[in-house]
Amino acid sequence: MTITLSDQDKSTLRIAAYGAVSLMAAAGAAGKPHRSAADGSIALGSATGLVGHVLAEAVPEAAAGQDRPELQRAIEEIVESGFVGVSLRVHDERGEWAGSAGARELGGTAKPPIDGHARIGSNTKTFTATLVLQLVAEGKLGLDDPAADHLPEFGLDRRITVRMLLQHTSGLFNFTGEVYDDGTIAPGIPIPYGTTGKQWVDNRLKTYRPQELVELALSKPARFEPGTGWSYSNTNYVLARLLIEKVTGRSLAEEMRRLILGPLGLSGTVVPDTSPEIPEPHAHAYYRYEDAGEHKTIDVTRQNPSWISTGGDMISTTQDLHTFISALLGGRLLPAPLLAEMCTPHPTGIPNMDYGLGVFVVTTDGGTLISHNGAAVGHAALMYGTPDGSKTLTAALNCVDDADLSIAAAFQKAQHRLLHEVFRGGQADPAQPAG
């Protein structure tokens, strides 16, 4: 089955390939929110109409006496654009600031927990890439090893290297669906976006195994010859998980605890595998869909994340994301040569957004940022740092998700404002007004 898109929607979806932020940028570029998405890892849903009554308020925590009204206003504006709630944490030359705005759950007045747990979506890829590079540092595998040498059971093209998996240059079909150059969508597994939303809702506690997702992807034609292009594919990172488990003989969760979560004390970060649970405290995630002509909104905070696997299944907090990205960029997790490899940009075709190994290298008016963001059906997370890790922005958002992404343009504008406040000191951008 294929679905034909207009030229405008085709352009929007292709630009939107990596996650929350590029999705919003794409919507702005297209001049309207686009109406469908092929990749569950890339989509942020909408919360228009249902949450207009939510009170927006921000309470600083760990702010060391700072008054940061510009940050408070920025997260309030994100809530006003349609999100249920936002939690923000900033570390910069003025110290630490943390606050929240909006509501923990629909119809409630309690704010989202300042450092609550959220599903972080494709931020998972940065953790996974870091873990692979740590195993490279330990001599367990090489960046330019053929992946097939370690995972012979899949019959992978021997030209596909470990580096290509982390860099999204393998060409492998994305098991959550592909948008092709001619504008057609080739679906993969049922996802919450596009035409399969109701099917995902009905099966949101279903378990998928990583091997199953990889085998589905390998049953489809590759997007391009290995190393000849760039295309964001969750399949790459499920293979990275299997690679980690094969060369260590231990589970991904065990290796993550050994090399990252334990050493950094990331007590709020979880590798859930198939568990639908999320630790307290947390804000709630929602999904709106149509069933027999009736619009329904349900709480999807509990969901089995195995449908996205290592493409975006982890849970974390804004504090843990700050600790992780600042430690990573500050050189505490990887030897300098491997950190340099990780942050070396490879062209993606997305304006001002290149890709390293598990991170985006983003060019802004305020300088270069290292980033990965993600969304996971009603939850989303932002993670930015300067190349030395000295300044970071981490955020968690909760919303009413759906198949249509109608919040995209509004969120793009609000997020652009947030990046300017943190990384440009509030300087106005005449090309894209902050207000």
C-alpha cells in the first residue's frame, strides 16, 4: 500500500525526518502544519482545543535566587500554543534555572513536576550511540567493522558498517515507515501517525522484539546503497542495540547501567524494554483519535515502547538529560578522538542540521549546538548543549498527540524563542520574530 502526498507535504515530511525540532521547523518552512507522518519517532501531536483552560504558571526551582522571567514567559508560550505542560532546565553562565508551566494532566491545576519522568523518544539514540562508542574504546568492536561480522544472522549487506548505523547512512528501510523522493509513503509497523493511529491505540500494549523489527525492515528494499546517502531510520538503532548485546553478552539495560547510568548517577533514567510503566512523578501523555465518527481522547502514559525499541524507548528527566549531555560533551564519557568522531557533521540535506554519530550538529545564529530531540506519543524531550557542554537546555513536554501534527507551526515558533533566550541571550532575530 502507498499513499501519495502533495509536493508540499512531501517536502515537509522529508525535512521533518529527525524529531520534534526539525518537524516544527519543517512546518514553519511549509507555511502550514502538515497533515500526516510516516515515522513514529518524528511526530509530535497536537493539543488544540482541549486544553485552552489549562493555567500556565512557572515556578523556579534550583534557581539560586535567579529571576529569569524570559524563560518563564517562553515556557508559558509553549503551553499557550497547545501543549498541556512543559518542564525546562537551563544551565548557563548565570547558573541553573528550572521551572514548569501548564498542567500535569488534562483538566488539572497541578503543574508538571519540575524534574518528572518523561518518555524521551529519539534522545535514546544519543545514549545508544555513546554506548557503542564506549565499546569501541574498550576494543570490543571497530567503527568501520562490517555490522554483518557481529550480526551474521541477518544477512546484512557487508558494506554496512557500525559507523553507518550510528550515522544513518546505511540506507536500511525504516521499520516505522519511509517517505520516498516521489512523495509516496511505504508503511512499516502500525504507528500512532497517519492512517494507523486507531490500530496503534488498540495494540499499544503489544510487545515487539528487536529481531522482529529488523526482519521487517530487511524484507523491504533499501533506500539507497550503503554510504551513498543519509536517511533517518530507526532500524539502524535497533541493530545498534543488538550489536551491543552480541559483543558484550549482556542486555542493553545492563550495559547502559555499567557505562553510563551508574557512573553518572542517572537514577531517573530507565531502559524500559517492554514495560509499559513510567516512574512517578510524571506528567500524563494523551492521544486523540476518531472511532466510528466519534472523537476520543485517552491517557496513553502507559504504553509498551517496544514498537519503537532503541529508536526511542527510554525514559528520563530534565536533570538526568542535562547531566548526560554535559558529561558527554565535556569529555567524561568518551576519549577525545571518539567524541570528535561523534560530533563530526555529515550532510543530511536538512538546512543547518547535519548529523554526527547519534547527535545532530545544529548551526544557529548563536553558534553551533549539539542536540537530539525526540517525541513518544504524548511526551517529548529537548536536549541541547554547546560543543564543550558548558551550556545546556533540556526540556520535557506533555501533550494530546494525534495523527495530524496540527500544533507544529506554533511549537516551532515557541521553541525558536526558547533557543534564542538561552543561546543568544534574548537577542531578536529579525528573520523569525521571537514574540
